Amino acid sequence: MILNLKKQQVALILLLMTMLVFTGCQSKPAVDPSTVDEFDLSVYPHGDYFITPQDLNDMLGSEELVLLDCNKPDLYAKGHIDGAIGIGLHAFSDKIGKPGDPGWGTIKSKDDLEKTLVDLGIDNDKTVVLYSNVFKGPGADGRGAWQLRMAGLKNVKILLGGTTYWEEVGYELTSEEVPAPTPSAGITLKDYDESFRASKDEIFNKLGNELLIDVRTEKEFKGSQNAGEPRGGHIKGAEHILWTEFLNENGTLKSVEEIDAILGAFDVSKTDDFTLY
Ligand SMILES: *[C@@H]1O[C@H](CO)[C@@H](O)[C@H](O)[C@H]1NC(C)=O
């Protein structure tokens, strides 16, 4: 009797496991992109920093577009948007020495950046769209867009919600190889606009007077995890807001009211100066 019951239980468990495996393997039901409402970026003061999947899809294949995938190379190889060039995480950065050394992870000089952009087929007129898998991080698309805008390029956008949202809306990724880009005839960058960044001295002088937000993981903030810094932990006085706090679960942006409320909890509004790192 007891043995029978056990056998039944085992059978039930096996059945459940099989069901789980099958449901786990099923691919998501295909979404028809034309049935999905386009996310409204016009309500954001700088909504033009982003492009919706629908607008990007309309531009695919256009000579005007240079599409840059900022995921790690293995992720790019598994699946990227058709025609995207895989530039990895550090394409626009200087990597002098090793992580933690003073020059490591700083931005390329204007001349070096110009060379890199020409090789990628970028000139002053192209629309440059950067994307990554938003939730896998580490935000190399945002950093790239920040740096290109800092160098005076205006037509630079980040794909709203990255590849997660791209797929959620019903578009596909491909593992097909993308031909090497044809270099552009040239590009002229401006000197980096220093208002985009804060120097170590500026931060030091403002300590205690202006909000400093650490957007890294809680473990990095607390110092139990370290992504290459010589010493773990955070800058004294910094507040912690994990960067994903500003995003919806599907990678789109939280509403203006929600973002205002997150910042309001730290007594700042979007017209105040504050620094993120
Ligand atoms: C993405 O998430 C937001 C907020 O939850 C929601 O309003 C929107 O409909 C979602 N978009 C899609 C395509 O699922």
C-alpha cells in the first residue's frame, strides 16, 4: 500500500516535471508588432534621447542609420538586431592599465574617438542608435550615447527598453553575421562638453551640499561586491538608487510622475543639480 502510494507520487512528480520542461521550452507566443501601442516618448523633456522599437524597425536597412550593439560579444553572437555592428562594452573608452588604474575606463581622446567613429561608418549626418540588453547591463549603450552627445553629435539615440522590449513588442533578433562597416568619409567632433561630467575635485568640493547618487548594485554600494575598483564601497555621503528603479519591468521608462517621486524622496527635483555614478 505504502509502496503503491509512493509509486503514484513518483509518477505524479515525473509528470509534473515533464510538463514543466515542456512549458519551459515553449517559445513565447509571437506578438504582432502592429497591435502594440507605441510608447509615448513625447511626454519626457528629453524623450528624443530614445527611439522606440517601432521607429527603429522602420529605419532598419536605411543608409542613414548606424546601429550599434553594446552587449558583450557572446551575447551579440547569440542574437542581435539585423544589421547591428557589435562594438562590445568599451569601444569608446581608453583602457590604460587594468581595472582600477587611474586611466582605465576613461573616455577616448577626441582624435581617437573620431578614428573609431569613422571606422564604424559614422559621419556628422548619420543617425546613431545604440542598444543593449538593458537588464544584463552594464549600460554601455547609455554611456556611449552620453559620450557621443558630449562630443557634439546630435543624432544619437538609445533603443527604448533594449533587446528585451524589442522582443516583447514582437520583433526578432538574428545570429546572422553582419558585414564589416564601410568607413565614413570623415567626422568632426566638438571638444567634449564638460558640463556632461563632474571631475573628482568637483565632487569632493560639493560633498554634503549636493546629492550624489550611486546607481550600482546594493552589494557594490555596500562594498561586498567589487567590479574592479581598488576599494569597494561608495563615495561618502552618496545615496543609493539602483539604476533599474527608473525602469518598468519591460525596460521602458517609468512615467515622469514616478521618476519625480523617486527623486523627490531625496529632496531633489529635475531642475536641481545632482551627480550620478
Ligand atoms: C511595458 O510596461 C508598461 C508599464 O508597466 C506598460 O504600460 C506597457 O504597456 C508595457 N508595454 C508592453 C508592450 O508590454
